[in-house]
Amino acid sequence: MTISTRPARSRRLLGAIGVGILALTACNSTPSAKRVALDIVETMDSISDTQKQCLREKIDSYDSSALEEIGEAQENQALDFTDADALENATPELRAFVEDLRTSCLTDGS
């Protein structure tokens, strides 16, 4: 019997994007939360170029203020994204964002 670790891995990868957004909301500086999320996508070596392009397009579809609001909502809750279940402790806004990215770009059909 083979157990797929793909969903947990994709959640950890996308969690990195969430961490980038959270880090930026703590300080009102440049680059924007969107820019950081897009830069993090570029560092994801374990996904295909097609998946990266999908993530870039999906992140770009979010308004910058929406991403900042997601980060601000999560700001006071520490998350450990090395834990596959870290998103269970995230705010509904961050969970929805990560799930949107995952289902849009990192499912078996991508």
C-alpha cells in the first residue's frame, strides 16, 4: 500500500508563501507581500515550471491589499510550517488562501 505525501508536501510548500506574507505584514516595507509570495514561488524547486506559472498567475490575481489583510489576520498566531499540520492552526483567511493555491495549481491535474 502506497501512501501519498503529496498533499502534505504541497501544504508545506504553500505554507512558505504564507510565511513570506506574514513576515512582510510585520513591517510596512517594500517589497510588497505579493512580491515576496511571487519570489518564494521561484525558489520552489520541487514543483514543475507549469505549476510555478499557475501559482504566479493565481497570486497575481489577488489584490495586494487582500494579501496584506490575510497576513494581518494571521499576525499574532505563530505557525511552524515544517509541521505538515501547521495550517490547522492558521486563520481561516490564510487556510483559504493556501487551499486556493493548492487546489488551483498543485493537484494531480496540474
